[in-house]
Amino acid sequence: MKYVLLLFVMEIVAIVVVAIVYPDALLSFRNTTMAARSTGLDVPLIERIWIAVTLLVSLVGEEVGMASISIPLIQLLSHTRLRKFAWLIINVLGCVLFALMHLPHYHFNWIYPVIVGLTRYPITASWRSANTLRSGIYVHWISDAVLIIGTLI
């Protein structure tokens, strides 16, 4: 639960900072793939629901993908002098990679991938404390469900 709260706080802080520094960026969300496909009165409710379900299922794939990259690298670093910082280093690198993976989705508008990358940290951190990938999936589901449902309504 603490990681869900940390994630929401990080998202809110990131959005407020962006709103202060670059207010036009928040208006550009309408040009993203999800917003273009899912908003508007002309999109039937069943299609909105299908989009939400598809996105929530794809989150499991994102977690498995990030784990398949992160966990072997953590194991490698655990056998070096950096073993005390293995989780921290790989989590930060994973956040950068996750942000880069989201660049095409946001049409290379760098602000949203930066927010996505920064807020990735608590998701991966939850793996370690719970010792299971499911915790990251649940944190990711809760976070994105709030954002997706808010966008689809």
C-alpha cells in the first residue's frame, strides 16, 4: 500500500511541476495514442471498456518485460562491489528504459515519458519488499486504472 501512495504522490508532484514549468504540455495529452483512441463522444462505451481492459492486461506484460531485464542485471551486480546498490542502480536504469519505451506512445513528447519513468520507481521497489512480481503488477494496475478510467470518462 505504501508504494501505491508513493506512486500517487510522485505522479501528483510531477504533474504540478509540469503545470508550473510548462503548462502547455498538459494540453498536449490529447494528442497521445490513448487519448486519441479513447476520448470523445463518438466512441461507443463498449470500445472504451475494451480499451481499458486491453491496457490493464498489457500492464502485466510491462511488468514481466521489466523483470526479465532487471532481475538478471540485479543478480549480475550482486556479485560485484556494487552489490549494496544493485537494486537502486538497476531500478534507476529501469526507470530510464521505461521512459524511453513510452516515447513513441506519447509521440516523442518527452514530458509524459519522464513522468512515467520517474513514477516507475515505486513499482519496481515493491517487487523487492514483497519478494514477488505480483506486487508490482497490483501497484501498476491501481495507478493506471485510476488514470485510464479518468481518461475514459
